[in-house]
Amino acid sequence: MKSICGIDCSQCQLRCDCSGCSETNGQPYGEQCMVAMYCQKGEDAFTKLKEKIITALNELKIPDMEPVTDLHALKGSFINLEYPLPNGQTAKFWNDNKIYLGNQLHKAGSDRCYGVAADETHLLVSEYDAYGSNPEIIVLKRYNE
């Protein structure tokens, strides 16, 4: 398989489930991959997007969260936790088959982690225990690049 973004598909643990972004025009799981979409816009479009998202996440100044220095392409199913809502229901916010940018950061002085995730329009910062258990939304907001 050939990738649009330059990732080595032979090293990916999802290669058996993936149709390849070059073969699917940037939709390896049937939904748009934002990394491929921005790579197709030009040489530095993806880098600029990534920098803007990192800046926006760091500007949130969340206590005990280390600065975001990098974001990774992640399949929605990896980051799509089920969050409890105030009314007792639960909700997921991402599409399992899209590719997003995200990272996991350790919470200072705690066993919990922060998960950061973004697409072209939204930022999500959550806090959770090991393996994504007991998730809590810290920030969910519209992001305008």
C-alpha cells in the first residue's frame, strides 16, 4: 500500500484492515483522513494545521497538563471514548472510521492521563484512567483554523 502522507504502511498495526489512502483517495476506512486531505493541499498545509492545533491546545492552559509538542494520526476508534453526560446518558464524539490528530499526556501528580484530539473544526481534551476508563471531558470546543 502507498500512503499520501509518507507513513510506512508496512509498519502499521492496522494494515490488514486498511484499504490504503492512495488507493482510496484519502479514505482508508471509508471516511476522510484529515492528514491525507491536508497533505493533498500542498507541501506545508498539514504542518501548518498541526502547528495551529498544538498552539490552540496549549492556549487552553489546562492545569497539570504538560505542553502538547506533537500530534499523531489516530483512527477514531482509538480515541472515541464513551463520556458520561450530566443527564446520565453517555455520548461519543468522534467517527470511528475517520483519522484525527491526537496525543496522550500524563497528568502531573496523578495516575490519570489527558487525551487530546482534534479534527479541522473541534478540539477535545479529556482526562481518564488506564485504558480510557472513567473518562471525563475537560474541554470540548469548536476550533476555527
